[in-house]
Amino acid sequence: MTVASTTLDNGMTVITDTMPHLESAAMGVWVKSGSRSERHDQHGISHLLEHMAFKGTKKRSAREIAEAIESVGGDINAATSIEHTGYFARILKDDVPLAADILSDILQNSVFDEKELAREQHVIVQEIGASQDDPDDHVFDLFQSAAYPEQPIGRTILGTADTVRSFDTGSVRAYMDSHYVGDHMVVSAAGNVNHDQLVDIVSDRFHNLKPTGAPEPDRASYKGGDKREDSDHEQAHIVLGLEGRAYNTDGFYAAQVLATILGGGMSSRLFQEVRERRGLCYSVYAFHWAFADSGVFGLAASTGGDEVGDLMPVLLEELQKAALDITEEEVMRVRAQIRAGLLMSLESPSSRAGQLARQQILWGRPIPLQETVDRINRIDAERVKHVAGQILSAANPSVASIGPVHKMPDYAAIASNFK
């Protein structure tokens, strides 16, 4: 595999990872614009725009967009996250120009028809309702808002029913025009693709793109807090977290290792102690979400209402122990897990294209695999314990819970474990 990168005159970056043994390619356009890029009155517009991009352009109807890619056996999709939005296709190698043409068309020539907009607004309102009805999903929305209250990064990606219904054709088009600019967009492709040919195609299809001018999102400020919804669900869904590490900080990789040691699989501490030894819950795991300028480190679990009072002390105890007794054997095992995951991801062109795009957006360049492996291999037990101690020194945890949670300790009792 050979990675190549070219920055065009319009500010766009084109990155390819050539895998000549494949008959297919994955390519997409990633935009440095997600839910945290929105003003308060724009809440949910990034996600709505992602939907509307497929609803018709000046030269293709919504059906023609779908038929054009599916007639050659390909598929096309998109996704919105907190920090970026991606539009991507999987095609045979000879159909890369077609995919590039369709992607450039929907990202520059969408008409945002009023009837289509009204239909899609209704669809997204239903999606919001479905998300709120799913406690396993909704608890993470509560957790994010507890960690980053009154900030774009703490709001849901979907928006609210009121904000989604408030958008019109003009506001959607204005948001695209201001945020979808050259230096905030990355074209990434992996598979059987020729770099120079793709550069020529992208240069031609996006030659009218405005190069700069997108507003930068507000800087994130972790605060912490408590969000609880006592309900009659069968299970209590709980997320407990603290401030983590941003992508570009020194402790990022150590925090990733810590999360995997605590709750990254069946051999993890949480799984063995909470599920296997005590039988307190079916699902328990740890995570570390990194953003460009902040991060959250957390534990998530689901249990019955009668067990919720016993579960929280065990979670807190396992967190505290992590700063004291992590072993080199655990770190070595987790380093092997992470390294294997990285290598396995290289076998998927779709995964590789997405990785390269996110690296460009976050670090300003593709990160060589060996550089990542070297950074992970430098992590030892002392480093992990040090970062764990730093994370646990905060006095402002974030707690979110849904379900029969009335037996769970109050926020002050939970927070006292971190002072």
C-alpha cells in the first residue's frame, strides 16, 4: 500500500492509499463540519444537510443519484458526527470517476427542494423520537450534555424537533456555502485507485469551490455534571465519565490503553469483576472519546434497578485501582490488541479511506502506520497509571442515567470519590 497526498489550489486535500490487488475502491469527501460547528439556532442542521444532499441536484433527481451508483453495483452513504461529516461510496475500480462526479454534484449543486426538505424534516423528527425512546442510545446524549453543558459539542447531532422544523431552503444552502469550503474538505480514497488520476478528476469537479472562510467552532470546555431520568424501563443505563485527552495531547494513547484495560473486551477488568465475578450486569465497558481540543473518559453499564446501588461503588473502585496497580502484562496485552486492530483495519478500503481523512482533518497529515505503532509501543504501565491518576484527580465527573435509577448514589456522593 502506498499513501500519497496532494493539496489543490482550492485548499482541498486529496489522499489515496493504493491497493492494486483489489478490484474495488472506496472513496469519499469528508468535511470538517459537524454538530459542534452549529450555532444554537442551527442545532441539527449539519445532519439535515447530510440527508438533503441526496435529495436532488441541478442535473440529477434523488432517484437518479441512487440509480447512477447502484447501476454499476456500488453504494453511496453519508454520516454526521460531532466534528465532521462524511459522504462516501464503494465502487469497482473503473467507476471511481463516476463516484467522484456524483459526490461533487451533491456537494455543490444540491437544489434543496422545499417538498423534499419538508419530507426529510419529518423523517428526522421521527429519528429523534426513536433515539429518545432507546435508553441505550439516549443515555449517551445525556452524558455528552452533562460533560459539556450549554455548548455545541454537548448537544445532540440530530437536533431537536423544533430546530429541525425551523430550517428552510435558504438556511440549509447558506450553511453549506459557509462551511463546505476547500480547506475544510478532504477527498480520500483507498483500493485500486490511481492518485494522479483522482487528483485530476477532483481538480476538475471541484474547481469552483470556495477555498476558505469557514467559521471555526467554539473551543470545548469540559464542565461535568449530572443528568438523570428515572423511568420504568427494565434496565438502568448508566454512564460515568471524567475529562479525557484530546487527539493532539501527550496522554491520548495512554488514555486509549487505559480504556481498553478497564473495559475493552472479555479479558478486561470491568468485564471480569463486574460481570463474571459479581454478576451485576450483562453489559459493561470503558471508552475514551477524543476530540480536537478535549476528550471524555468513561464507563458504561446496564443493570437492573435492584442492582444499581451495588454497581456504582464497584465501578468507582475499579477506576481508583487503575491508577495504582496496572501491570506491564496488561499493557502489553492491550498494545497487541490495538496493534492488531490497526492492522486488520488496513484490510478494508472503506475503513482505510475514513482513517486517512480523519487523520488529515485532525492532525493535518496522514499518519504512517509505523508511527502510530511506535507511539503505542512506548506506552508502559507507569505511563498509564500516571495518566489514570491525572484523569481521576478531577472533582467534576459526568454522570448520566436512565431507567430505575432511584437507588443510585447521588451526584455529591459520586463526586466525593474524585476529590
